[in-house]
Amino acid sequence: MPTETQLRAYINEMPVIYKDILASFPYVEPSRKAGYGLAFQSILVYLSRTGKSFELGDIITACDLLKEQGILEIKNRIFAHPTEIGEQLISLITDQPLAAKQLIPALPARTW
């Protein structure tokens, strides 16, 4: 796992589109849990409301590249989910605490 110093150095090298995408997660869904995903369209709407002029194709391509670096997972070709490293980057970019882990207990095993 990279250190905070390594992550900050990586963030400093990151082009704006990637930082903007990662920063959108806690603002689009403030109560989200770690690993919760956002639809590409939700990211686009948030960024357009903040004055960014990206197109949907830009968001999809950038998310695919973040996936290649192990920062996001893409599910059902529409949802971007941060990995553990992605969550750390989001926290550092937004200066917010890490998203909480899901606390819902598992169901008991079925007996039938």
C-alpha cells in the first residue's frame, strides 16, 4: 500500500479531470460508504454544475484509465466504484475523512 507522501505526489501529477472525477464522490453522495459507486452520468452532472465542461465520453474514458491504474472499478459499464487506493485519493483530494465502511451485518445462513 502506498504511503500518504506517495499518494500526494501522485495527486500532484494527476491532470485535473481525474482529480475532479474523484472529488465528485463525496459531493454527489455525502453519506456514501467506502466503495459505493456513482454512475458516469451523475459524475457528469455534478461536474457540469461546478462549471466544468467535460463531455460524457471524457468521463467514461477517464474512468477507464483510472480503472487501469487500480483506482476505480467499473461495474455494469456504467458505475465507477473507488478501490481502497481510490478511497485514499478521494480523501486526500477533498481533505475529508475516508468514507466509512459498510456496517450492515450479514444474514444468518439459511437452514432450509
